[in-house]
Amino acid sequence: MKAIRVFIDELTEGLGERKFTKLSDGITKRRYVIAEVFLALGERFSIIEVERETKSLSTLMLFSSTIRIWEPIYEKLLENLVNDSGTWASKSLEMFEYQGIIIKKSKHNSKSIYAKAQVLYEKWIKF
């Protein structure tokens, strides 16, 4: 691993007013974090985590050996998430897989942080 870049922002409204963009208080905007992991050979993979409360939302891991500009991909993924009411819809994700992006989802559970890290690592190895 060469470097990690992390950024945090708030979800945008998407198409019209969407309930998922705010937390249960109806005021606080839901945030997300994207971590880009740069590997020694010039490749990178990304992890997207979206703030959640009672619903379980999977962590998304992305990899492509051909994509160099990721910002439009992130924007469209998050817009689709909002428009699909907080679901990483298979139909939406397939659109990115057709572009040569490998996508892995990792479900949340109540295991320890070490167990969660192990699951992410195992999914990453399979890229």
C-alpha cells in the first residue's frame, strides 16, 4: 500500500426531495466517507461507507484497472443510492460493472472491528 486518501461529505438531494438524504430527525444531512487506497503498482481501490441509523447499509468496495477519474463514478453511485431510498440496487450497480468496475458489497454485522477488517481484507484480496 502506498497511500490512503479519505474524504467526507453530505449526500445531495438527488432528484427532488428524498427522505434518505437526512437522518431520522429530518434535519441533519446524512454523511458519507470515501477512502481511496493507492497501491504500489499504481492501482487503487475505493471504499464507500454511508452513515446509517436503524437500517443496515453495506459498505461498497470498488476496483478498476482502467478508470482514472473516479469523481463522476462516486457522484452517480451516491445519486443512485439516494434515488433508490438508501439501497445499493443491483440494477444500478450493474451499470458500473459494464464499465469495467468490480464492485463488492460487505454487509454490516455486530462482530468486532477486527472481524470486520478481516472480511474487508478477504474481499479486497479477491479483486
